[in-house]
Amino acid sequence: MTDTTTSGPRATVATRLYLYVSLTLVAALVLVPLVTTALGGFKSLGDLRVNPFGLPSEWVWSNYSDILFGERYWRQMANSLLISCVSVFLTVVVSAMAAFTFAHVRFFGSGYLTNYFLIGLMFPVATAILPLFIRIRDLGLLDSYWGVILPQVAFGLGMSILLFRNYFRNLPDELFQAAFVDGCGYIRFFWYVSLPLSRPIIATVSIVSFVNSWNSYILPLIMLNTDSKYPWPLGIMVYRGEFGTEWQLVLAFITLTIMPTVIVFFLAQKHIIAGLTAGAVKS
């Protein structure tokens, strides 16, 4: 009896220790490159070569201030923000309506149509670059924001529909039946009942779509030709071409461009977790 009571706390302490060590290692793998990049932007080139991982011997604030007060940085950030926000809006609207239909409306071929959308999860954007380029060229959308936005929305629908559909299917059936008894149709139920209850999954899909669009590189590279329309991933390419030997400036530019996604993630992490875990256990 004594062994039983003492083995429980020992197991609990061991489990907690294992979790803490594992999470610390994972956090270190994520944070060390970010912190090293941010600190590298405060160093001189000589200090960066001698001491790449430590604190700067002298903090060079001008590396960041020159970028922040320059027009190029804000223009590229505005381009990325425009492309990302429009992509997120279209992705959320289209995927929410499609997922609601697949979750609540029964019609012939709904299962096949759902699988058709989900097939898109199996193929990365790079596999469709050539046909995408030809289609965008035929539509006259080359070197325009829409030439980047529309493919991003199309490739983001698969995962977004999957998340929305699982969430909608796990809403209480009593709520759905009561609304229809009161004379509420599909459109009104979607707009006035489902969407207000779907804030966590809307936040999750929005953040995932925003990060994917914000970090997209290959689509803008293929579709855009004008420097003034470049988002920040292409801006880093041009910036590195001009300051390829001054790595401290490149690190400062990278830090400033990834900072918005880090801030957005920390502000919305509770909504992301709630959206991914909602409906995992249906009562």
C-alpha cells in the first residue's frame, strides 16, 4: 500500500520534468535563431563575424533606424499587408460558406466535392506554378496584386474548409433544430447563429492564412515584376543583393519584417488554440 501511494507522486514529478525539459528544448530551437537574428542586427560587421551568438560589444542602433526611416521598408510592408489582408478576407468568406454547406446541407456529390477540395492539401504551390502562370497571364493579372491573391486563396481553401467544416459539424444539433423550427433558413442560421459562435475558428483560419500569405515567396516571385509592388520576401532578396556583404543590415531587415507575424501570433494565440481544440470532444 505504501509503494502505491509513493509511486504516484514520483511518476507525476517525472512526467512534469520530462514535459519541462521537452518544452524547453523546443522553445530553445525556436527562440535561439530569432534572438540571434535580432541581436545580430545591432552589431557591426566585425563584431558579427567575431561574436555571432553573443551580445553586441557596441549597440549599433542605426542599423534598425535607417531601415525604419526608409521608404522601401514601409512600401514593402504595405504591399505585404494589402496582399495578406485581402487573401485572409476572401479565404475566410469563401471557406466558411463552403464548409457550412458541406456540414449542414445534404446534396448529391457533397462527399466527392469535399474530397476534391481536400485534395489540394496534398500538392504544394510549386507543383502548379507553370499552369498558374499561364492562367494568370491569360487573365491579364500578371504584375498585379490579384495575380498573387487569387492563387493564395485557392490553395488556402482546402485546410480552411476542413477546419470550418469540423467546427460547424460539432455545433449543438439542438441549436440547429430550434432555429429551423422558428423559421430560420440556412442563410440566416449561417449569418446570425453559426458565424457569431465561430469566432475561435475564424481567428484560427485568419491567422494561418495571414502567416502563409505574409511569408509567401514563390508566388510573388513568379507573378510580380515591378519593384514597387514587391512584398517583403522579395524585398529581402533585393535588399540582400544590394547589401550582401553587410550581414548586420540584412539581419536587421529580416527582424523587422518577421516582427509583425510574431506580434499577431502572440496576440491571437488563445483564439488559435481555442479554434483548433473546439469540438475535439463532442458531448
